Amino acid sequence: MKSSGKIVTLLSAALLSAGTALAQQKIPVLDGEKWWGAFTAKGSEMPIAAPVKGLQPLSKHSFNNQNVPFLVSNYGRYIWSDGGFDYRFDGDAFTIENAVSPVTVTKAGKNLREAFILAAHDRFPADGTLPPELFFSVPQYNTWIELQYDQNQQDIEKYADDILANGFPAGILMVDDNWQRYYGNFDFKAERFDDPKAMIDRLHAKGFKIMLWISPFVSPDSPEFRELEEKGYLIREKGTRNAAVIRWWNGYSACYDLTNPDAFAHLLAQLRSTQEKYGVDGFKFDAGDLNYYHPAQQDYYDTTALATDHCMKWAELGLHFPYNEYRAGWKMQGKPLVQRLGDKAYSWHDLRLLVPEMVNAGLMGYAYTCPDMIGGGQVGSFRNLDQTKIDQDLVVRSAQLHALMPMMQFSVAPWRVLDKEHLGYCLAAARLHEKMAPYIIETAKHAAETGEPIVRHMEYMYPNKGFSDCRDQYMLGAKYLVAPILTPDGKRTVRLPRGVWVDDLGQKFKGPLVMEISAPVGRIPYYELKR
């Protein structure tokens, strides 16, 4: 096993057989040791230091986001496995269960950053490439909240025109779910799209890149279903040649078996044909969650495949399309794949989840991550909502937080739900993101070479200075400390580490310093490190 660090614990020497769980093992933790990683969606529960209730099904459940078989500590240690495992934590030790590959603990330095850098180098090295710079420089726009399942040519073009008419820059436009005739077919619905190729040509001429929502699912009782089942390209019911029908959030569908190289090649060819036919730039790869794959109930081309293998194959498909986006993932860190946080509700509570989940995603190795959609991507939060009672400050604060993240993505149209003053604040946030783009891209290029996060935990940059439990501020690269407003009263505590800091208003502060601030709705507090 290659590693620059010292292996201090080896939980198992060899696999018994493919897919067979190894014996239960324990990893004692040190006094005061704290851990991050494993689940993006559990970022608000990090660091792990106190007992965690119940089994954490790392190898079986995505919790609507990315997983990795990796945890890293503030004492310079990391836990790693090439395969999946589940764990419990009682405050004194991790109990590893259902591991299918050896699990190791490596002493890799003195602190969180040293351990992460070595782990990235040895376990998930960055491949030197990053997604297109447009992801980092201008906003993304997603049609989901505005159109939901009524994706149609007229309203998509109107949404794009409204973006420009309200002074927002053209960017990446994602056409969301239900543009297709049905799942597994990659033609536009004729009754909703008069001429999709002409639509995309017009959007390109206005400066937009276009991505289409897709999933690995195939509608039953369709010609594609019959063809794919006959060829053996679909996941099968256990012990049969019949395609398995899987319950997911849109109903019941069959699913591509991407462990079959021919099925993978077939789907890839379908997507490339869609690109050529319509001129789209890439795809939003939705689903792929671990909890849709059940080896005990399903059969696969690769008889040793686990849920994690299917999730990885879905991600590998995105490597063929520079314009990609994922919400579920397993491993694949260090690759030029755009990740997004799972759908958040339109609420102050969920706004406060964005910072801890983004820093945890970075500590898992996912540098190129977007913090969901501005105002929240959980469509149920907007259904039956009295549009005259929108909390406009909440939408603005969400936009401001996105502005100082690697990526920002609008979905609910701010010009529809905000008054002129608040719309101006959202526009200012988009312009701030454009202003910061050269620095963000520089930091993203650094991530492509080293694997280091773009959004960094305070403990990562300032170890052993009392920041391990900080969940409401972060470092954007090494230069900017961002202290977003996350409550309706506009107040917060800011903790500055040692150094000279200049805030967004030009005021100078000398750290270490703890101060209470109040920021009007038009301001997002951030601090530049001068020396």
C-alpha cells in the first residue's frame, strides 16, 4: 500500500471474497480528536467528537448527496478504504461494519490540513483538470423552481430573456426535469418544444451555455425499455432476466446497468447524439443515489457490483462531458466533476446548513461544489407559497452567500419575487461573484493541482486556534474570510485569526479578534488577509 504517512492501524489484511463483509473492527480515537468527512449531507453534524446515534450507512445511503469512504481528523490522521463501509461512533472509537475492503488509519501530519493534503495525494489525487471556467465566473440558472415539471420552449426562452433584461449576466442555463418525451428517451416533448434546436441556437447567441437534466432511469412500456431489456442493458430482478422496476421520486422506472460496458457505451452514444442533434453543451446528471441499488434484490452484469459501483459508473459518464453537474456521488474526488449540495428548503434553517456542508464537501475532496440553488432548491418549499409574503431578505442573504462560493446558481427568479431594492442586492451579489471570479478560478486551478478545497474550514487554515467547531464562517482559499449573515436580524459574531484584515467596507482590523457586527441587508461581510 502506497502512502507517505505511517499506517498505525490496519483493520484487515485481505478481502475474503468480492462483496463479502470483513469482520467488525474498532478504531480508537484520541482525547480531543475531531473528525470530518464521510457524508456531505451531514456537514452540520461535523466535526464528529461526541457519540453519534445509530449506524451510519455510508455504503448504502447517500442522504441526497455525496459520500466518500474517508474521514480526516484535526490530529493529522485519516481513515480510508477503497470500498464501502458503515460505522458507529460512541465517543471513544469508530466501530467499522460491513467493510468490503481493508480500512486503514494513517498518521499523516500534525493537523487537519496536513492530513488532508497527504490523503488527497495518496488516495484521490487531483488530475490537473477542472470544469470549464464559466462555472466559476458567472451565475448558473436552473429552470426547476420556476417551471417545475412544465418545462417548455416559450417559458425557457422568456426566463433567459428576463435574466438579461434585469441586468444579470448570461451564464450556464440548465433545463431541468420533464423536457424529455419520457425517461430513457432523449428527444424533446414535441407538444412543448416547437423547435428545440432553434431555441438552443438562440440561447447560444445570447451568451448562454445549455445543459439538460438527465437520469439513469428508463420508463417502462416504452420502445427503449424493450430494446434495453432485450440487450441486457438494464438492472435485473434477482435471479431473473426481467428488468427491475425501481421506485424513485418520480414514480417507477427501470434503470441502466452501467456496470455493463456495452450499456455504458450505448448511453454515452445516446447523449453524444443528443448533443449533436440539438447543440446542447452538457448534462445535469441527477439521481445515481446509493439507495436505489440493492444487490440482495437485483442482479447486475458485474456480479460483484455494489451500490457504490453503480454510483461511480454514473459519475464516470460525466467525465465525457465538461459541462456536467452531480448531486449524488461516491468517491471520484480530484476529477473535473461539478457537485451540488442536496436540495435545501426555502428557510433560514436550511440557509445555515450551507456553510458546514460546503466545508465538509471540501474536506471530502469535492472542491468544485455549488451550494444548491439560491433561496433553496427544494421545490415543495415554493409550492402553495403566497408570493406576496416571500421573505425577501432570505433570498438576498442566500444570493450573497453564493456570491462568495465557487459557484452560484439561481432558480427562483429574483425579478419575480423581489421588489426593486432587494433585486438590486441580488444583482450586486452576482456582480460581486464576477468581480471575485479571477481569484476563485485561481483557487480552483490550485485545487486541480493539489486537491485542496476552495471553501476551507477555519480549522483547516488556522489549526489549534479554537476554530474546530466553527460552522458559520469559512475561508475562500487562503486569502478571504467570509462571515455571511445567516439570521433575519442581520447580526453575527466574527472571529478573526491572527493577521491584518481589511473588510468589505475598507476597515482594517488586527487579529486575533472577536467582534459582534450588524450588517444591513445589502452587505455581506468578508475580510481580506493583508499580512
